Amino acid sequence: MGEGYLLQNQQPEAGERFTALARLLDPVTCRHFDRLGVAEGWRCWEIGAGGATTPNWLARRVGPAAR
């Protein structure tokens, strides 16, 4: 058995995996944010636990005047 993680980020297919995970999980995440009422002007703290799709969605939702 090899050492390290099964799905290492250095593998050539890692980018495809991240894209697939975003397509699978982003709709669920966005529904949670919708239920919370995330709206223009909100202040959001995104801690970088994933790719750029969630912070990009948040930025569009809260608008340029938000933080």
C-alpha cells in the first residue's frame, strides 16, 4: 500500500475532481446560503475551505459595497 493520501492534490486529475465536487456540492451550499438570507450588503467571512466557486458566489450575492 502506498503512502500519503489516496486523492492527492498533486495528481494530474485533481483539477477535474475539484470541478466535479463544485458542480455536485455548490447547489447545496447555495441553498443553505439562500435559507440564511444572504443578501446585498452582508459581511461574509469565507475561510478558504474549498475552491473559488463559493467565495465568488458570495461576492456576487452581497455586492460590491459589502465586506
